[in-house]
Amino acid sequence: MTDPTPDDDAVTEAITVPLPTPAPATRAPAPRSPASPEADDPPAVGEPDATGRELVPARAVRPEAGGPSPAHRRPREASRRLWMKVTVVALCALLGVSLAAQLRRNEKDGALAGARQEDLVRILDELDSREQRLRAEIAELQERRRTLSSAAEGSQTVQEDLERRSEELGILAGTIPAEGEGLRLVFRPGSSALGAELILDAVEELRGAGAEAMQMGGRTGSPVRIVAATAFLDTENDHLLVGNHDLSGPYTLLAIGDPETMRAALAIPGGVVDSVEDAGGKLQIDAPDPVTVTATLSPATPRYAEPVD
Amino acid sequence: MIPALALIVGVVVGLVFEPSVPTGLEPYLPIAVVAALDAVFGGVRARLDGIFDDKVFVVSFVSNVLVAALIVYLGDKLGVGGQLSTGVVVVLGVRIFGNVAAIRRHIFRA
């Protein structure tokens, strides 16, 4: 870099030197004359205008000043010109470096690093207000989420409520199986069969004592769930028709409820136990734990009744 | 020719070594670069006109950069830095366009 510089400089000097020395008088006005007709953009062309103007006195002065001692002037002049050229080169290199640095900086950290204070304040303000907007939005969304989840919780409780109620109703209506503490009554007929009236009495007595779910089974025939609408009928072959199921003795009646209360209710004088003994049969009562009522009824769809809102 | 080579070498050096810009100069560097570009285009035009002078170039380059930076600095102090630097860039841009137009006329005769 340093080696070629003087050579090239010599070359450029060789080119530029002829300009001032041989014909300073003709050269100086020469650029001026084309500059003025060409000056359709005079305000923008401050640069060359300035150069032109500054050149004229420089060239004009030089011959006068160089008159007394041109031999002394020339080497100093030459070294000064060399220095100027070096400065020009250095400035161009500096411009290149800063141009590249600026380009790098701009593409690296965006506009923020070079932004001035007021712009940064404005950007900060915008970010602040945006943050506030977003925070408000977050709060709103959280509130909505809370509402929705609490509503979901509410609907869940409602659903649990409904399920529990439907289970209760299902047990009462006999549509679902049930288990719990209770009594098992076995009606063993004596010489004559036990009538439907007697069984119905026993059922009513148990119901009165708080039986919640009951089922009736026989030696033959599948067990029958006993609900409010269950009918008891004697048949001709001494069987019992319970809710359209034909049962034969001995009959087993399962009742879920408070065992003590029901036992007491059955044992009152003139009650179920006495009646069964009067009829020549035998009532065997025990309390297995748990009593399981497995028989169910299919729910009857009401044809005429409609719920009142 | 040499200055043009120096410019290219400078760009390459800047791209390769990524010099860090001093924080205090950061706001003024872009304006200074534009001002220097204006000086360079003016120099190219003067060269084509045959009136190029190293001293004038050096003086105009340095003064352009300093004045541009000074204006922006003053604007910053007065609270109109943004507007003033926009104004400086516009003025320098107009000058660059004028110089480039002159250069174009020289090269293409059009």
C-alpha cells in the first residue's frame, strides 16, 4: 500500500502538475467559462464553484510569490501537495470505514442505537401505552376466564345435584338397583298358602316403618321390585302374582331401611308376624348386611301427565 | 484513482473489522457520512471539470463534516435535532444530486 502510493502519486502529480504551472492564466478562466453556462443548478453547485473561486487567487498569487525564489518554493510546495494528497486518500479511507461501520451498526442493532433522545422517548411512550393496553386486555381475559371456570364449576355442581336427585328418584321408582342395611323376610307357608292380602299388609307395614326399596322373590319366578304401584294378587294355583310376575312360596322379601324400626313394626301384637302365624305360616326375619335389591323396573313414560313448569 | 481505491479499501476494512463507533459520536456519524459523501461527489465533479484541488477537497470535506455534525449537535441541544438533521440530509441530498447530474453530463454528454 505504501509502496505504490508514491508512484501513483507521481503519476497523478504528473497529470495534475501541468494544470497549474504551464498555463495558469488560461486554465483558471477556462473552467469558469464552462461552469457559468452549465450552471443551470447554481445553488446546488457550491462545491465546484468554491473550488473555482479559490483556485483563481491561488494561481494568481503563486507566480508573484514564486517570482523572487521559485527554486525554494517548489520543493516545499511539492511536499505540501503530497501531504494534501495523502490527506485526501486518508479522508476517503476514513469515509469508507465510517460508511461501513454505519451500515454494520444500522443492520445490527436496528434503528434504536442511533436514534436520538426525543425519538427514544416517543418510542418508550408508545411502548408504555401499548403495555398498558395489553395489561388491560390480560386483566379482562383473566376475568373472563374466571367467570367461565366458575360457571363451569356451577354447572358441575348442578349436574352432581341432578345426578344425586335422579338416583334418589330412581331408587324410589325402582329403576336402579340399591343396597344398604335392612331386613330379609322369608314367608314360609304352612298348610295353606299365604294370601296376597297378608303380603300386602307386610309391605305396607315395612313402608310405614321407613323401608326405602323392596323386592319380592319366590322359589320360582324372577324377583320383583316393589314400588307404590305394585299390585299383589292371589292366583288359582296358590301362587302369588306380584306386579305381573308369578311367584311361588316361600317368598323372600328384601327391604332396605332401618332394621330395628322395621323389625319392631313387624312384631307389634296383631301385626304381620302374628297374622302369618295365624295363617299357619312362619315368618323368618334376619338382617344381612348389606341387603341388595337387584330387581329393577323400566320407567314408565307418562302418556297423559305433563310436568308443570 | 487512489482516493477511490482508498474508499473501497476503507469499506472493506470497516466491513471486516467492524470498528465500534464511540457512543458520543453515534448520532452524528450518519450525518457526517452524508456530508462527506457530498464532499466526495463535489470532488469527483471538480476532477472531471479539471479544477480539482487537494487542499480545497480536504478543507471542504472536513468543514462539511464538522458543520453537519455541529448543526445536528446544536439541533439536539435546542430540541429540534430530528428536524434539523432531516433538513441537513435534504440539503446535502440536493447537492449530491446536483453534483451527480454534472458528473453524468461529463461522462455521458447528456
